[in-house]
Amino acid sequence: MTPPHRRRRPCRAAAYAAVRWVPAVFGTALVVAVGRNRTSADDLMLPLVVVVAAVALAAYAGVRRRRRMTMRTTPGGGTAPTVVPLDELDRRAQRSLVGIDDCVRTSREELSSAATQLGDDAVRLYADAVDFAAAELAAAFRVRRRLDEGEGKTRELLEETLAHCAAAGRRLDAEAAGFDRTRALERTARDAVERAEGRFRKLAARVADADGTLAGLRERYVLSAYMPVVGQDERAKDRLLFATSGLNRARQALDRGETEAAVVQLRAAEAAVHQAAVIVDGIARLASDLTAATEALPAALLDTQAALEEARGQLGTEAARGDLRGRIAYGETVLAQVRGEAAGEDGTGAGEAAAPGAAAACGRDDPVDALRGIEQVSAGLDRALWREPDGPHVLGRLERALLAARSSVGAASDYVTTHRGAVGCEARTRLAEAEWRLRRAGNTEVPPVPAPPVALTDAREADALARQARQLAERDVRAYGTPYGVGIGTGGAVLGGILLDAPRRPGERAGHPGDGGPACYGGPGTRGRRDGGELFRPSREGSAGPSPPRTGSATPPPDP
């Protein structure tokens, strides 16, 4: 807009042009007059000074004019604002989503340590900030999902995504300093180290139990059933080994009076212990889900068999679609595979045997997938009969669908949490949508309670989206590679987002992954405030920081 002091003046272009050229014309006239009447050097001095002043005045007027045109924002003048290309805007939105998601996850982790130290009431303000940021992040992911599905205008959706992420980051950044003052690790570092060591020892015993749980899963189920936790016991040991080194170094730093270095090592160790707990909890949860699915299978088989018999009675009627016969045959095949029977083409159990391994892949040896297949049969019958699921069996179907969805969403969430240093935006967007649908499907108390058909659809969608998210996250981790730098031994911590990359300064070479120190409570501007300095950077001898993790170790890590 035109400045107020300019609006009070007449703005006629011709008048301005005349004013700008007056000094130049006046100066030229003086030169001519002097040329005609000069008599001596003394007579020439005064006109020359006047000419120089006139030229300077004209130049000054021209510069002011160009500056006004450059800064002008009214139509018809000045330069247009720079428009960010859509590709660059999309990259910014994806980076913001990934960054804020990491901030929320890290803030929740440190908040749990602070609550253990101080109590829930002392950190309620900071918990509210995390909840606010999580709500903004969820809204941003919902907008991103709309963009992926082709809804709305691309630029508007990207800008809305960035706005939600910015609001979340600002709130966390605003509370970071207060959180540090409340937790006061510099004053309570020794007590905090002792608490972390106590939690470490308890978790080390649970890792040994997780080894036994995994061994039982291998004996009872096929690989597809326990695939989400394959190798997770070794990852838990890797995190605990990193925590061992961090806690030992924290104590050594305290003994030397280096409190700041001790706090940095403590924060890294706390985060590693927390991720190890997530991994161990995930193994136990999957074992529980498989047991619950096995117990739910008999009722699911009876309900689906009754639905198939009802569907046969509708063959040839106007209420049935043309593909009903095929869906009945498919349902009989699935039920036979679940039971471990041989199914013929007519679905009676006679005739050609099922393909080798089909019963093991879909039956009791993978009970969660068996429930998933049975629900797929029931949903297909609903579509073929032009009906919505109802009757006394719909709640049983919903409960079984929720069991499968919770198992998939939990496994995907654990994987993203413990590999967030490598997981990108697409996997996180699918996971966020799956979590949102699962919450809506499982809402049976807070109005508005979804109708059973809607809840059933949401549960199936949550299950499918979570499995897609897990696949995409695994793809990202494979593309990222193994982040083990020479001599730093912090690969698992880098992959898990425990350690951040140090920001590059002008003229500085890129460092090793994770040499920026541990992530902390806060937003994008504050989460890396505890820079590790040389604590996590390789020395000239090629070794610094924690010892390299032994991912193949068969024994629990030693006590600090």
C-alpha cells in the first residue's frame, strides 16, 4: 500500500516528472550562461558549485523514485511477491510434517520421564502443550490425506498443512524453556541418573523375558503371524547397550563436575531406555493379540458359516447381485483353510485339495490374519446382498475387526517410533489416518457414537492403512541404510531419532549422523538445544561416543 505521507500529496505523474527535471534544466541553463559570460576563474567557481548541486539533487530524486517503485505494493507498480513453486511448497510441507511428528513423539517421551520425577500435576502445562501440538499435527495429517486423495486446491491444502505445523511448533517451542526450569536437570542430575538406572535394570530383565516370548511365538505360529516383531529383541538390546554407555558417561561427567555434559548423556540414555520399552511392550502386545485372536476364531467361524447359509437362500432372488455365487464359493474356501480342511470347488470339502500351505497361512497358525480373511468374506456377502451389516452378530464382527486393527496400528506405530530417523511423510500420513479411524471405530462412549456399519468400515480401513504404513516405513528404512558412522557406534540411536544431526555452519563440512546431541522436549527451534558438541562426534583416533552396539548379543546388557 502507498505510505500515508504519500497519500496526502497530489500524485500526478506529469507534475512529478516536471519537478524531477527542474534541477537538471536549471543546471544546464547555468552552464550555458557561464560559458557565454565567463571572465575569470573566480567567476566560474560559483556556477560550477550550483551545477554539481543540481546534478546531485536530480540523482537523489531518481533514486527515491526507483525505491518507491520497488517497495510499492499497490496494483500497477512495484515487483510482484515471490510465489513459491508447488514442488518446493510440497517439500516444505512434508519436512514440516515429519519434523513436528518427531517433536511430538520426543516431547511425549521426555514428558513421561519428567512426570515420573515430579508428578503429573507439576508438568500438566507442558502435557497440555503436547496435546495441543498433537491435535494440530493430526489436523495437518488429515489435510495431507485430502491432498493425496485429490481433494481441494493443492496450494491451499499445502499452506493449511504448513499453518497447522507452525502452530504446533510454536506452542512446543514456547514451553521448552519453562519445561527445562521445571525439570531442572542441572540441579537434579544425579537423582535423575539413579532413576534412569533403576528403570534400565527393570527393562533389562524384561528383554530377557521378551526373548522367551519370541521363542514361543516361533514355535506356535507361522512367520507371517509374528513378522512385526522379528528382530525386535535385538533392537531392544541395541538401545539398552547405548543407554548403558550413556549412563556410565553421565556418572563420570558428574564426578568430574561437568554437569552440562552429564545432562546431555542422561537425555540420550533416557530416550534409548524409552524406545527399548516400546519394543518390549510391542512384543508382549503381539503375543496377547495372537492369543485373543485364537480364542475369537471359533465364534467367527460359526457366524460366517451361518451367513453363508443365509446367502445361499438368496441365490436367484432379486435381492442378490450376480456375483453372489462366487462370493459364497470364496467364503467356503476361506473357512476350509481356516479350519485346515481340504475344500473342493463346490465348497463341500470334497474334490481337489487346497493348495499346500494355504491352511497354515490363513488358519490358526496366523489367527489375526484368519480373522481378517473371515471379515473380508462377510463384507463381500454384505455387498453382494445389497445390505448393511446388522443383527445380533454385527457387534461380534466389530470386536474382531477392532482386534485386528489395533494389532496392525500398534505394530506400525511402534516401528515408526523406533525408526523415526528414517521414516518419511507418506508412511506417517497413512499411520495418522489409521489411528484416527481406529479411534472413531472404537468410540462406544463419547457422542456421537458411530453406527455399527460405519464403525466396522472404519476398523477395516484402519487395519489396511496401518499395514500400508508399516510397509512404507520399512521401505524408507531400507533406502536410508545403516547409519553407523566410523567410530561413533550410535547407529541405532540415529535411526531411532534419539540423536539429531548437528546443524551445519557456514564453511563447515557435514558431520556424522547424530553428532548434534539428543532430541529433547520442544518444537523445531528448541528440540536440539542440548547440543552434544564433541560428546557424540568421532575423535581423530576414530572412536568417540558410546561403544559400537553389538546387535547380535545373546545376553542382556550389563548394569550401569
